Amino acid sequence: MKDLEKSQSRELWASRIGLILAMAGNAIGLGNFLRFPVQAAKNGGGAFMIPYFVALLLLGIPLMWVEWSIGRRGGQFHYGSAAGAFGTLARSRVGSRIANYLGALGIAIPISFAIYYNYIESWTLAYSSFSITGKYFGILDRDSMLTFLQSFQGITSSAHFSGITGEVLAIPFVALIFFFITISINVWVLSRGVAEGIERLAKIAMPTLFIFAIILVIRVFTLGTPDPAQPENSVMNGFGYLWNPDFSQITKAKPWLAAAGQIFFTLSIGTGSILTYASYMKRRDDIALTGLSTSVTNEFTEVILGGSIAIPVAVAFFGLTETRAIADGGAFNLGFAAMPIIFQKLPLGQMFGAMWFILLFFAGITSSVALCSPAMAFLQDQLKMKRQKAALVIGAVLLLCGLPVVMFLGHGFLDELDFWAGTFGLVVFAMIEVILFAWIFGMKRAWAEINEGADIRVPKIFKFIIQFITPVYLIGLLVFWGVQDGIPILLMSGKDAAHIPYLWGARFMIVGLIVVCILLIAYAYKKGTIHHEVENS
Amino acid sequence: MNQFGLNAGGWIFLIAAWGAILYFTFYCFYKVLFGKKNAEQSSEK
């Protein structure tokens, strides 16, 4: 087989468990521990689990199988990213070319995502060291802790950190150092390759993350009521806040949109990274069970571990009213302002603080490496770049494009990237994937592709779901987001005039990255490293 | 409302969600680690 011969020159995963851990590491990120509990608490508590599981079954799991299938198929033709893999799904030369150019999104979106994600990830690394050294110890109210965070980010000035804080830009020295270290670790892992780099990282980071999370969950469960004078501030009330159902919420659109967004975010769907990881599999390797295993591992981490740490402990120490305010302030407020105060009230607080932030760092780095992998695969497979050189190129892009994120954080640069790349872009890319796979490639062949080498029988209902329900669900999401958030964000409604040039800057950055990817795909066509792999069988 | 703990609905949702996730986690990893294909690969070695 010509395609099999080709695939032999590509890297492969060393073990199945390594692949599951790497894929789980891709999915498990900061969102599992910070975003999920906040979303659940704000959107109906236990009742949030109804739209959450509906989104998991109708969006998450079908799209996960779609992306695994496209990736494994692409890998057989020596394609490790959507630019190339998409073309193998088309039935004509023109269709293949269009599909491959659409694949530019599968490189530009994850790298845009990785640019700001790396910066957030670097905060967790920094806070790990602050926990060990006790740098934030002594700051006991949330406002002061927020000031500490903002001065670390360069948004405000304080005695805690040196740096330049100005109206136009900020140069936070400490944050920049940790950002540079984080990018360097990413580059180092990528330069080591699939088995020696990504798989080895997952085999170290994932078990460590689980152990730290389980220790923290046990600590939370044994807290009970920390202050007997305030019996309402208890862990059980925290669980009540998170799980008691408010059915009036789920009759509204908001929790359904939040649940769908959370499923996208948590399973890393629509980033193209699953596709790249799956491209390093063999033709007959199972994707049905392996894919499901990574999804349930992610759900275990999110719902059981992630849901049992931050919110319950916040209610136990701050009480319900203040925890609601913390949750309304968002995930960073919970993770970087509330949790450091709690650790100071616990015996061995420095150790628990370090465990919390190292856990978040491991969750982050396994995801950021995955986000860089589509670009890495494209540079290696289509531009024939050596692995180390490709990793350095990606590091340079992350650093150069990351500097505006660091310097203009206070102007909303990161939030703008997050909406267009990390929210809207994911849904658009997932939509392209499912339409190409189910409708262009054809559902009959698509179904055979999913079941090729499968270790479990995929229920036939998913054939119908993938073909009809998932695309309709995605269209609904795009319309709702477009109307609710997209148009106001597009028009920059209510934005301070001083921030508008920076928001445009973020948009130009994403568009620029897409254009560069399109030009590189054109170059790959010219070079002959992307072919028209059209099959009719 | 200062106190509510976990009410009956809360317990039901918590147990149902945790139960479903734990069931599928054990099911998947059992199949991955001790499934037919894995056993065949081990015997080949």
C-alpha cells in the first residue's frame, strides 16, 4: 500500500496508553479546574449538567470521533494538519484544493489560541513559585490579591513587582520571564518529537496532575466547616451551591450556550490538535474506544476532580454570597485571587498552593503543546523542516505574537483573541470538519472510517447524530453567539475608545496568521508536498 | 439564603453524573487494558 509506505516515515505513538494520556492532556486544561465549576455554579447548578451532558453526547463525542477519523486518515497520506488532511476527504481536485485552503484555519486558530494560552499558563508557573516562596502570603483580602495579580500582569503598579506600567503599554518583567520560560518548555517538548517529547510529557504530567488533584480533593472533603462560628460556610454548602438544581435556569438559552461552549473548550474540539495527534496513529489503530477513553478521562477530571476543589473550598472560607461574587468575577478571579487567600488559611498552605498551581501548569502545558502541534506537523511534513528548527520557529511566533498580549493585556488584547480564536474560531472550524466529513466525504465512508479497527461497537445512532444533529447544533450555536456576542463584539459596542486600536490589533494578528498559513499552503502545493489525494472508492 | 447543603435534587444530580462518568471511565480503561486486542498484542510479544 502506497499510503502505508508513506506513513512509515512519520513518527508514531510509542504506546496506546501514552496516546490516551497525551490526548487527555490535550483536553484537560485550565478550564477543567477553573472554568467548569464557575460555569456550573452560574448556570443552574446540578441542572447545568442536563445541557452539559446533552452537549457532550450531541457535540463533544461525535466531533471528537470526526476529528480523530480525519486525523488518522490524513496521517496515512503524510498529512499531520487540516491543510492536507481535509483534501483527502474531497471528491474532486478543486474540492480538495478548497478543503486544504480551509485547513489553514486548523493551523492559524490553534496557534492564535496557543499565543495567549501560553501567557495564562505562565501565570500558573509563576504562582507555583510564589506559593513555594510565600510571596503572596500576608495578603488576606481579595481586593489586595487582585491588585497583586494585576501588578504581576503590569496592569497596575505596586511594591510587589518591578516593571513598567503605563497608559499605552506595560512591561511586567517577572511575568515576561515566566512567559519566556513557559515558551521555552513548550519548544523543548516539541523539539523532542511525538514519542520522546509529547508522550513522555503526558506520562509524567498526567499522573502527577491526578495525584495532586486527588490530594487536594481529599483535603477539601476533610475541611468540613473551617470556622465553627459560621456553620453556613461549609464544604457541603459548596457542593450544594454547585449541584442543587435550579430548573428555572435551563428553560433559558444561556446555560445551553454555556454548556456547549464548555464542551468545546474542555474537549479541545475544533482546535485541530486532536486531528494532528491522531495522524500519528496506524491505519488499523482503534479510534472509537481510544477517543472515548480520552473524553471520559477529561470528564472525570472536570466534573469529579475540578468540581470538588475550587467552588466548595471557596464557599467554606468565603461563604456563599462572596463565592457568588467570585464566580461572577470569572475563572481567574477564583483561581488567582480567591485560592491564594484560602491557602494561607490552611496548615501547610504553601505546599497546597504549590500543588494547585503546579497542577494547573501541567494541565496547561499538555494543552499548549497540543495547540502548537498542527503548526509543528505542517512545518515538518509539508515544508520539510527539521523538528528542532520547526520547534524554534513556533517558539519565535509564540514569543513575538505573545508580546502584544503581555504588553496590552489591560486594553483587552487577550480577551479579543480569546473570543475570535478560542470561541468563535473553534465552532467555525468544527463546522467545516463535520460538513466535510459527513457530507462531502459521505456518511457511508465516514462511518466506515470511524469503525475501522474499532475495539467497541459505536452505537448506530451516532451515524444520524454526526450527519444531522451535530451540524444543526453547530449552526444554532453560531447564530446565537453571532447575535448575542458576535455582533456587539464585532462592532466593539461599549468599548472604551482608548482600547479600540488594540482590539483591532488583535484581529489583524489573527487575520495575519490565517493569511500566512494560506500562503504556506500555496507554497506546499508548489513544492509538491500536498497532493490531490482523491479517492472514489 | 445562607444554608442549603445538598438537597435531594443535588444528591441525585451529583450521584447520577459521578456514577455515569465513573462507570464509563472504568469501562473504557478496562477495555483498553484488558480488551481482546490488547490481550492479542501481549500474546504476540
